[in-house]
Amino acid sequence: MSANEPILPQGAGYGVVVGIGLFFSAFMLCLTAIQARYTGFSPKSSEEFNSASRSVKPGLIASGIVSAWTWAATLLQSSAVAYKNGISGPWWYGAGATVQVLLFAQLAAKLKLNAPHAHTWLEIVAARWGTVAHLVFMFFGLATNIVVSSMLILGGSATVTALTGMNTVAACFLIPLGVAIYVVVGGMRATLLCDYTHTTVLFAIIFLFIFTVYATSEKIGSFSAMHALLTKAAADQPLAGNAHGSYLTMRSKDGLIFGVINVIGNFATVFQDQAYWQRAIASRPATCVKAYLLGGLAWFAIPFMFSTTLGLAAVALRGDPDMRELSAADVSAGLPASAAAAALLGKSGAAALLVVLFLAVTSATSAELIAVSSLLTYDVYKKYFNPKATEEQILKVSHAMVALFAIVMGLLGIIFFYIGISLGWLYEFMGVALGSAVVPIAMCITWSKANKWGSIIGAISGFGAGVLAWLVTTSALNSGEITVITTGGDLEMLAGNLASIGVGGIVTVVTSLIWPDNFDFESTRALNKPVHEKAVSQSAPSIDEQETEKKREFTDVSLEPVSADAAATEEERELDPVALNKSFRIAAWASVLLTLVMLIIIPLPLFFAQTVYGVGGLTAWVVIGMIWAFCSAISVVLYPLYESRAALALIARGVIKDVFAKGGGKFAKHESEVATA
């Protein structure tokens, strides 16, 4: 069999895509049944379906963030960047897409302070700036979901086809439809639990590849062998723009350009994607900042170590009889990782990559499905068609929108596939189309002086400037030729990305400084405020209450609400403006400091030093990445189990009672008092 032929049978592709989809649908049904019987959270509630009753703890939210942010591109495009640019690629991919999640912690804190009961970020825009702004930013919000969803389906289907020969059109449709089944069944909380399962398997398979490449493989198997093979590859085909043409240096011109594009483009796909706002909404107010900082730092290890492993292995194994020959189109489609996995471990490597890729695609797809469902339900159906919609109607529409967008995702994947748009092209283009709305949206949530019309004009003019700069640069650099291939160049995309976010941000900030608003956020705080909410007592807390508060601070992990009523009570307790402002300050300092470290303090001195690493340098680079990956796995795999031990114990007691007391384990309201005692 040729190395360029699919290594797995076509049936394996259908088996994974259909079989795993059905498995998680059944798993979701079981989780939903357990949730309904042994806890006080009803999956039939629209609030629970869309926002998990706003009661999820930080470890599970962090795991959900890691899962939602692990796209097909995370695994495929990061490896392609490593293949093209050497060790600088994994750093710029990981750091360039981590800082947005870290900085989003500030928005999460402001969301809980300024709009604690919002279902979507667009509801906040509408409450502050009105219908025109709502419609303008809805375009950017839905465009973000469309671009992200298209990347998921394109990357997933391309790799499934490369590994198994499965029909690409079938893959484009079957991937989102299988996910839609379990999202409709379970809603937000069960989706987060499936995300946790995906994340656990993802880390296990990443560690499999790490130890195979750097410890056990006969083809590589050690740091010194990897160094020797990469040195030989650079001697055979020197990398233009890299110090001495080496793969073992941070001095990479193309790597730095990609890093800038990556940072700008991913601001758009985090700040404008309802999937990230949805997790902030579902999080408990007291711990949402912790969740985003933890999730961002944990996620960095995934693309960094995955691409440092398989991306570099694809370079090292060039010329190996088991290694697929990669064309420029294959690299743009993100295929170096699958080629390396198959060359290293044969069918078992290809199967492991197929599973991990499918889990990454499905978890991110589930996040997109429920995010778009929320936007279409609350910002289209409820706002413009049925403002007095009942909870039952909202839930039905939410389910219908999940199914509808699953079909749309399949169609988008097929459209982009047939017009020749690759994963790499779409990944670099997203900042051109979406970057202009990043600053206006952030200002809407956080800055009282943000000017309505300045923000609207900034988003629209930035979009126009980005597209114009992109096309003009393409024409200038390619003798007037504008095609899919010429528009996908690094410098062309860089010009469009910079113009889009730069013009959008400058117009928004300048107009707001000249004609500042004076918004007090009272209308956004009143948004969807529960009518049954009890007034907070203004009297001084008693000694017993003070002791209880101290106990909460020191034993927070065990005080998990186990019913919707308890969650609502806990949420109101945690919506303390003083505490939330403190959380915002922590988020601001921590996220800005970490951003400076990841984008400037570490990479730029290494870039200007022009150092080419020896065996010791490569060993240190990889070992530090391994340690980071282990810490990440602990924080998003083991920590969620620890913090939810009270709820798990409650469910276990219920199951035991059902087994031995014949139906006596069903959740009773007073049990929530036991779990929080």
C-alpha cells in the first residue's frame, strides 16, 4: 500500500463518525436521566438547557473552555505551522490563541457585574445601544459562528477522508448531525460533562504520541534522534526566513508573521463567539475569573505539545517509506499530523488520531450548536417574533435551532470544500472579516463611556478597511492576480488582519473619548432579572452568618448547589459588587501580565537572539512542555472531580438507595441542605 493511500478502511471512518456520535448521544441520555433523578436541576428548564442554571464550578468550566477551544485547527493547523516554521510555530500558535481566553476573564468578571442575568452577549448590546447596534453586531456574532463551524467541519472531514477514504460530503454532514442529537438531549450542563470526557481522552492520546515520539519509537525515540533528523531536514531543505534555515530556532520570520495573524484572528473568535460567553454565563459568579485563567493556561499545552510532537515528527520523517508525501495543499489542509501518526504507529496511530480529532471536533461543534441556538432563540425569536415567549416555547425553539444549525454546518463545510477553501486559508482569514468588532464589543461590556455610534461605525469601517487592505495587498504583491491561492499569503492576510482590528479599535476609542457616553449599566443589570428574587438584607450580618461566610470561603469546593433554587440563592449571594470588582482587578492584572509573558517577554528575546538550539535546548523545550501538559491535565481532569465531590457523593447515595431501598434514591429538596452543610 502506498503511504499516500488511506491507512484505515472506509468503514472505520463511518464507524467513528457515526458510532462515537451515537455513543455520546446514549451517554448524554444517561447523564440527563441521572441529573433529573438525583439532583434538583431539571433538563426540561430553558434556563438549565441554555446556561446550566449559572451554577457550574470553575474546574468543569475550565475543562469546557479547553474542550470548546480545541478545534480541528488546534490539532491540525498547529502541526502544519510547526511543519512549516519549526519550533516557533507551536509557541506562536499556542500563545497566540491562549491570551484571548486569559483576557476574556476580564469580560467574564464584567458580565457578572454588569449583566448577571443575560443569556447572550447580544442581549447586553441591545439593552445598552438599541436595535441598530443589536443587528449590526448580530451579523458579526453569527459570522463568527459560521467561520468557526466551517473550520471545524473542513478540518475534521479532510482528516477523516485522508485517513479512511470516507466520502468528504458524508463526513461534512454526519459530524454535526451526530453531535446535534446529544446536544438536544442534554443541554448546557450535560454538554459540559461530555466536554470533560472529551478532554480526558484528548490528554490521554496526546501523552501517547508524546512518549511514542520522544521515548519509544524506533523511527525517532529520543531527543537526540529528533534533533539529528531536524538538522538533516534543514540541511536538505533550509527554511527561508529562519536563522540558518533551521527548524530548531525561534528566529522565524514567517513564524512571527503567523503569530500576529493568530493573535488578531483569535480575538475575534473568542470575544464574538457566544460559546465563550455561554461558559461565563453558566459559571458561578465567585469563580468565573478563576475558570477562565485556569482554562486558558491549561489549553496552551494542547496545541504546543501536540504540534511539537507530531508537527516536528512529520518533518523528521520526510523520506521515510511509511511517511506520506505532503504537498503544499496537504499542509494547508492540516495533514502533517495524520501523516506523522500513521508513519509512527501504523493503523493504531491513525486510529488514535482519528478518535482524538473526532472528539475535538465534536466537543467544539457542540459548543457552537448550543451557542448559535441561544443567539437565534433569545436574540431573534424572543426579541423580534415572540417577546412574551413561555419557557416551553423557548425550549422548543432552542431544540429546533440546534437541529437547524447542524444542517447549516454540513452545508457550509460542503460549500467551502467545493470552492477550494482550506482550513489554513479560513483560519488566517477570520481576523480580516471579524476583527473589527472586537474592541467595540469589549467596550460595550466594560466601559461606561463607549459611544454607541462610534462603536457601530468602528465595526463597519474596520470590516471594510480589513477587506480592502487584504485585497489591495494581494493585488500589489501578485501582479494584480487575486485568487484563493494568492489571497492566502501570510503578508496579504497580515495586512487585512491589522487593518480590520486597528481601524475598528481606533474609531471606537477616539469617538468615545470625544463624545463619551455616561452609561450606568442599570438597564443591563435589570436584564432578565428574576421576578421572585428576594431583597438582600441591608442589616449587618450576625456572628453565625459571619462564621458561615468564613466556612464558605475555606470550603468552597464542597458547597455545590444541587438544585436550581439553591443555585439561584447561591448566585445572588455571590453577586456582590465589591467582590466582583475585586475579581475584575485580579483578572486584569493576571491576564495582562500573562499576555506580556507569552507574547513579548519569552518569545521576542529568543527571536532576536537568533539561537539555533542544540540537543540540550530541544530537550529542555520539550520537557518544559511535558510538565505543562501534566499540570494542565491535573487541572482540567482531576480537579473537577475533586471540587464536585459533594455532588458526586449525593448522586452515589441516591444510586445506592435505589438499589437497596427500591426507588428511595430520588432527589428530595431537603438534600440540598445536606450537600451544602
